[in-house]
Amino acid sequence: MFPLKDAEMGAFTFFASALPHDVCGSNGLPLTPNSIKILGRFQILKTITHPRLCQYVDISRGKHERLVVVAEHCERSLEDLLRERKPVRYPSYLAPEVIAQGISKTTDHVPNGKPLPSGPKSDVWSLGIILFELCMGRKLFQSLDISERLKFLLTLDCVDDTVIVLAEEHGCLDVVKELPENVMGLLKRCLTFHPSNRPTPSELMQDKVFSEVSPSYTPFTKPASLFSSSLRCADLTLPEDISQLCQDINSDYLAERSIEEVYYLWCLAGGDLEKELVNKEIIRSKPPVCTLPNFLFEDGESFGQGRDRSSLLDDTTVTLSLCQLRNRLKDVGGEAFYPLLEDDQSNLPHSNSNNELSAAATLPLIIRERDTEYQLHRIVLFDRLLKAYPYKKNQIWKEARVDIPPLMRGLTWAALLGVEGAIHAKYDAIDKDTPIPTDRQIEVDIPRCHQYDELLSSPEGHAKFRRVLKAWVVSHPDLVYWQGLDSLCAPFLYLNFNNEALAYACMSAFIPKYLYNFFLKDNSHVIQEYLAVFSQMIAFHDPELSNHLNEIGFIPDLYAIPWFLTMFTHVFPLHKIFHLWDTLLLGNSSFPFCIGVAILQQLRDRLLANGFNECILLFSDLPEIDIERCVRESINLFCWTPKSATYRQHAQPPRPTSDGSGARSSTPYFSTECADPPKTDLSRESIPLNDLKSEVSPRISAEDLIDLCELTVTGHFKTPTKKTKSSKPKLLVVDIRNTEDFVRGHISGSINIPFSAAFTAEGGLAQGPHTAMLQSFKGKVIVIVGHVAKHTAEFAAHLVKMKYPRICTLDGGISKIKPTGLLTVPSPQI
């Protein structure tokens, strides 16, 4: 959108016609209220941008089918040129074919296939009436009421020259005769009665009147969108007078921001549309007792109450005062509107916001999102970073780790997902019209998908759902439509309602990253592996809960499939999904496991206190989840989980490194480009699904073990070296081989508890020289190492039964470490 500049924002209101309550559509559901239909159709108006058109900003729905529209508003209009005070009245400017159409009402169950006569040619007639008024210096039809005006316009079909008849009717024939020939010709072309003979706007632009005027105006070119193949900097120009630019910058900074941003900040600063309209007496309230009818028949017909005048159309536009917003931002310096983007290559998160906002940055997210000053800084910063995408991609990641301003969420998500290129051309090339077998299932699912949201429940929302989902199905012939895909689409469509191509591109980038092969025709092996890993994650982070759920038979297959198949969009409402996915998109494909465990931990007390039937009932209607706490705990779980513990054979193959070496990335686990590590000789190996299900604790790779032990591979040397970084041990390695094998070579810092004598007959831990050491590490990562996989899995399962958290086993056993030269051989005793 364009900057606010000298314009203002205005609001006007109207009522949509009410529908009968006892009529249903063909699907048996109540009819969609007309206000919701208008809400959905209105959205496209927000995309119409031109320097000489007022910008539509927003529409909101109130009680009793009331709608309030916010748009760019200019106090000075064409009527000021005529020196009259009233607003433009609509009927006088309607084309004859629009008047002849009359008022038509369509319902969901009676589709209207007849095209409406209103269109570009109707606008040409309206333009002709406006030009005629400007040339005559007076308004038309002021002496006639509305019905007489409409009748007169329809009788113009019988006249030869519409312009002359209008002039004679208004006593200005002399003025018309003095008009230049080219102007008179333009009026006659515009006011041609039959639309078939009336020129289109493009044809009208070829008139010599416009050819004489057009050189005085620079043709408007709509700026290239963020995600396109066009050069976004191709048409950038610097002002001729740089000093004037500096003077402008030092004036009204807020006026340089887009109208959309100003309106968003106005709302945060306490702006209330309904209150503004009430103050101007556009909305008038009446006590309910005064609306009761005096006489009521059994069939519902009432008498005695006149029509409420407040429900009639009042096209008065109320100017929205920016005084309160400007007062809130009075202490914000000019540098906040023009932040410098430093080229910082560090991996630490940082924010470019001013130091005085550091306190606000520590507040809960919901408070930060309602803080006007804080949101201003974040919006301006993200706007600058996104305009520099993809070159500032790293900084977008860093700032997103702080938070994402809601106004910029759609574009920021696209940047985090790596969307680039000519997405519109790709989307437009997909056949979304030809019937396919999944059409019926899509039609069934859409009316049930997040229908509490007014925008997504509108007919326009349903149509967009249908096109985006169908585009995805058609463009992925190797995959199929599964129920839940509509829920997965909902966040992207809501954030990019007027940009279906971007919604499709985001969805197409999201699914391979987090739901790779989930939508295969036969996805049972993918789902079963995912649930098995999730079960291991529960045991890893909360062994007590894992033991209880396994004892009562409440396995993830019973409740977690909708969680992961829809990435929780089937579980939570959209406003919670936005906060959850803000963090999800910063993690790799294993982060959903941590979200699932965090949800279970919020329900922990109730789950531990109940049996199978009660748990089933609990999950049939999931209790309220604190999403901010869920996000916070998910990050903590994510950072405690070794990278390879969530390895899946059916996950998306990792991308090769830029140098082709396959070396492990040094970036922190939860940071920019948090991708799954590439496969090496020390990586985890795939195991059969049955073996994976039988193991309670996850396996980790030799590569992870080396990293966590802070050891450096030194070729074939007998003694491994520690990395220079000094810190407390992050984990304990428990070697369960017999003593003789342990003495021949073991991992530095490991303890030896032979498997054969580790546990008592009652299942407790047998006392030994290293028992106290093992107990002191309870709560930290403990890695079980041996040379028989069955023994290490059983040893780990015993510790889980004893409620030891963060237990894992070394994949491949000690034999995976031997080639690295990291085994320590103790010095012989003298």
C-alpha cells in the first residue's frame, strides 16, 4: 500500500440484508449471512492500488449484519470544486443497464448464473455523468426524487442525443454548445445508452482528449511483488533535490508509513471504529424495550413499530482522528522509522530495536503484540528486512527468534520457508478447473475447516480453499489428498487471503520440510515410524508419564495422528497456531515431537491420575492449552534432545552442504537454517520398524556422542583430546560391556557397569563402584554403550522404569567409535 501522506482514514457503515432463519442451503446447513459474504468479497478491493484511487484498508463485521469499512479518505472532493457541501449520491450515477437490473437477491441454494450488467462499461457511463456535472458546474437531477431520477434515466433509450437531452432538462444548453468539440465527443461516447455501443475504458483512453492530457502524467506501474521474477529495484529513482528529501524525512514520519500500518497501529493505540461512529451519531442505540412491537400475530407478523431509521443507509464518512496515535508515538525518534541494517554474521540472536525497548522485549508475547511503540519498531524493521529478502535472510531468521509482528507474519513465514521465484506464474499455470477424483472430499472438508473464522467461512474463502488445495493435489501427482490437508492450508490462506499463489507456495514448502511423505497413498510406514519416535521422545523427557501411558495402553496411535498430520492445526484455533508456528518454522523437522511432549506435560497431572477410558475422554475434548508455555517448554525440550535422537528413515533427505563435503554444520541446533544434518559414516543407521517400536529409549549417533563429549577426532592416536572449550559434563556415558572389554578401550570419561550384574532380581539398580555416579547424573543425558544392541536397549528400558529421564543408547555400539581413535586405553599399573 502507498504511504498515508496528506490523506486521512475514514470509516462508513451499512447493513447487509438479513436472511430468513428457517431456510437452509442444499447441504442442510444454515445459509451464510450476507455480511460474511460481503466480508469475503471485500478483500479483493484491498489489492487495488493506484495513486489516484483511495485505498480500501479494512472491513469489520458487527452485530445485526452491520459492516464497517475503513478506507483512505480525502476531505476535499470533486463536489468541493462545485462548491457544494453534500456527498455524492449514488443513484444519479448508475448506468441505465444497472438500473434496469433492479435488486436481485441470491441464496446459497439458488445459484445465479446470469452475469451482472455492472462492469467496466457501466463505469464509463458514471464517468460521463461526473464529467457532465463538472462541465455544467451543477449537480444533476436535484429537483427530482430518486424514483423519478431512475425513471428519467431509463427513458433516455428513446432519444438520439443523450447529452443534448440532459442539457435541455437542466437548462444549460447554451453551456453545452460552447464546449470544445473534443470534449463534446467524449461526453457523447461516455453517455451512449446501449452498453454494446459504449466504449470500454481502454478504448476510451485512445480518445484524443486523453492523448493530449496523458503526457502530463507519469504512467503508474504497480511495484513488483516481493516473490516474483521481476527486478524489484528496476524502477527506483532518487529525487532530484536530495536536500528536499532530508527535509521530508525530518517532518511527519508516520505519514511515510503505509495506510495499512497506520491503521493497524491506530487500532493498537485504542482506536475503536464503533465508538467513532457512535460519537458522530452514525450508530444510534435504542433500548430493547422500545423495539418491541405493539401488536403481534401468531405467524410472527407485527404492527405498531415503524422501521428503525438507524438501519437505513447513511453514506457519511467519519474521519478517524490520529491524535491519540501520534500522542502515543510522540517520544519515538526518527531513527526508529529508518533503522540501519547491520551485516552481522554472528549466530547469536539480537534485535535492532532501540535499547529502551529491551524491557518490552522481555514481556509476554501477547503483551508485546499489543504494545503500540514496540510493534512500530518491529514492523518498520521487518518491512526493511523483507524488502531486502533474500539477501537479508539471515537477519530475518535472527529477528524472528525474538518475535514476529502479526502484521508482517504472512511474508515473514514465506521468507522462513525459503519461498522465492515467480510463484504467481507457477500457480497460474496449474489446472485448477478440470474435475479430479478428490473434488468431492475437498468439498466435504472445507465447510468444516476453521469455520468459526468469518473470513475462512465466507463463500470467497471456500472458493480460495478449493483452488489452493486443488492446485497442491494436481501439482503433486505422487501424493494424495488426506483429510487434514485443509486444516494445514488454513493458516497460509488466512495470512495470504489475497495472494493464493503465496499461500500455495508456502504450503508446498512447508509439507516437504515437516510432513515429508505423510501424504503418500500408503503412508502407514511413515506414520508408524513417526509415532514410534514420538513414543521414545516421551520416554526420553518424561519417563514417569511414559511408563503410565504404556501401562494403561494409551499409545500415541490413539491421539497423536491428527496432531502431526495437521501440525496441530486440527487441535488449536488459528490465533494459537500463529504463535506456535512462529517458533515451529525456526526449528527442523523434529521440533513437532517436542511440541507434542510439551502438550502432554501440560496435561501430566490429569493423565497420571486417570486410566485408559478417562484419557480417551480427555483427548476427545482437549482442555485449554497455554500456548506460550507450550512454545517455551518445546524450545527447552528441543535444546535438550540430541540431534540424532529423532532420526527417521522416512524424513526428508538432508540437503548437501555448499562445499559438497557433507561436513556437519556448526550452527546451533535452534537457529537460522536449522536443517537436519547430512549423513556421514558416524551417522545413525536405519533399523526395521519392529525393532524401533521395541526400544523404549532413542538411539543417538556416534557423531552426536563425540560432539556432546566434546572430543576431537585425532586419526589413529590412542589418546583422544578434549576441545579447548571447558564446561561441565553434558552427559554421562555408561559402558555396559564386561570389565575386560572396558579395560581394552573405552570412551574417555565413561563409567563401567556390566550388564550382567547391573540390576537386582527385583529390578532395582545393583550397588557398585559407579552407582553413585549414575545417580548423580539423573536428569542429564545418559548414553548407554555396549556391543550387543539388545542388551543396551534392555539396560536403557530398566533405567526408564526407574524414572531416569534423558536415557539413550549409542547406535551401532562401541564398534562405531573404534575407527575414530577415540577409545582410551588406561595406563598399566606399576
